[in-house]
Amino acid sequence: MHISQIFQTNRLLVRRLIVDDLLDFSDLHSDNDVMFFTETNGIDAAKSLLDFNRIIIQYNTPENNFWIWAIVNKSNQDFIGICVFSNNSAKEIELGYRLNKKYWRLGIGSEVFNGLLKHAFETEKAESVFAESDSFNIASLKIIEKHLNFVSEYYNTELNRLDFLYKLSKQEYFQLQKNCI
């Protein structure tokens, strides 16, 4: 079976979801703690299956601009979580990720976010990227704040919470890369 790799980091492989990921995908989305910052509660297996099938179908849709990919441990092929890569307009790409709880606080969020940034700017030639986070999601906010610039806060009426928006332009990204050399 051919696995469609998107990118890799030191420890992680990011690739398209495959049928073998369905149970892990469903487990991830049924966890109330994992889903708290995006859905408020975990989702049931039936909805997970529908979401999973929609994602797989979208991979082959030419006008697709919303990608969800698997995050896998390179050393043992364990399913760690998913990441989101959504091209909303004019080469501005939204970045996000969701990790299985057993992988929290291991630096994986930072590693996958760095990989997403590199992929967005160096492979996909994005003009800018953005990420949004719930104000209570302190771990994700720390990661986002390391890499992107704060833009605004807004009240998320759907989840009844305060969210923060961050962005980074292509020019800012490449300047940061140049400064790191």
C-alpha cells in the first residue's frame, strides 16, 4: 500500500489518512479532553466515521482546500493525532492540530507546528498562515505564540468562549529563518 507522505520532522511523519487509521481517528475524536477546545465534547463513532469518509473523499476532489492529515510516530508507526491545513483564500493557510492525550507535553505539538509552517511556506508557497486558539488552551497558545504574531481576540459565539487569532506572513517567516542561520 502506498502511503502518501506530506512531510516529516525528526520524530513525525505527516501523511494522508488511510483506512487503518479509522479506529485511532475515532478514539481521538471521542475523547472529551481532546475535543474540549474545538467541539466542547467528544463525538460518537458514527459521526467520526462520517467525518473520516468525507476527509478520504476530499483527498481526490480537485477543488479541495481543507486537508486533514495523520500525524504518525516515525519509529513505531503509532497514530499520534491529526493536523489541519486549510487554504482559505489568496494563499492564506490555516494551521491546526489535535493530539491523542498520551502524546501531550512531549513537544509533539511544537514539532508538528514547525513542520506545518515549513510545509506552508517552503512547499505550498503560502503568502501567510494563521492559527486560532481558545483562550483556555494554554499549551496550544504557547506554541502558536512562539511562531506567529497576535492579531486579535474575538468572542466565539458557537463555543461561547474567547478565541485568539495569530498570523505570520511569508516575508516574516523567511526573515526569521534567515536570522536563525
